[in-house]
Amino acid sequence: MVRPSKVPASLGTVGPAPRTFRVTSDEGLIHGIRQGTRAFARALGFSDRAVEELVIVVSELASNIRKYGIQGTLELAQIEDLRLGLGILIVAQDETPAFDLSIALLDGHDATGKLDPATVLRRRGIGAGLGAVARFSDQLSVEPWPGGKRLRVIRYVARPKPSPAGGW
């Protein structure tokens, strides 16, 4: 069971307050989102390496909103799983439709399928972004919502061991 967290009293801290960033076509906003994510993740106790992996995650999600959704929001919240412990929930929301995540996760693909190598430079990406988000996350899902879609990403401070079968 994953839920927004009230940190157990034994940890002695309540943790950072949830943060919401509005993502628009302004390139300068992504820098602020990165800085906000660094501070948020450090306050939860993520290692320096994990913090920078989370910065890559939010950079990819925010740049996808800018490229395809034009505007949206990116939210950070502390979560607690009774089995897996403390973590961060990242929710990227915009007004574009949901898509087949299993296709978009494959490197060299987008939500519609395999990329044509002749179009890679023109589209400003190589089709590896959501795959990177998945590799730096413990859970990733996409869901429709009225007016668009939400991507939900969870990363735990103590990463769970991968299942023998692989996948999510």
C-alpha cells in the first residue's frame, strides 16, 4: 500500500511539504524544477547519485510536457510504503491523451512505435527518455484523467530488489 506519507515518529521528521511546479514553454522553468527536486529528494534522505537520477527523471518529464503537452504540472510528494519505506512520488500531468506505455518505454520508440532514424534530429529526441525514467524509478504508470493524462513515478530511498521475472 502506497500513500502520501506522514513520516513515522521514530524517524523524527515530517519531511518536505509537497511541491507543485507549473510547466510551460518557458525553458527557464525546468532549471527551477531540477533545483526543487534536488532539495526535496535530499530532504527525504536520497543519496547524491539517486538525487541526480531523480533530476534526470523530472527533466525528462518536464521536457516531454513542453514538447508534446505545451503546459502541465509536475508534482513531488513524499510517500511511505509499509514494506518499502520512504519514497518520492512524481506526478506529471498534461492535456495530451494517454498512450501505450509498453511501446514508449522501448529505446528508439515513442508512443506510436519505432522511430524513423531520418526524423530523430527533427523531433528533438532519440526516443530513450521514458526508458531512462523507468530505469531510474521503482514504479511507473500512465493513466488518463479528464482533459489529458498523468504519469506517476515512484522511487524509494531504499530501492527494492528487482523481481526475478523482471518488469514492474
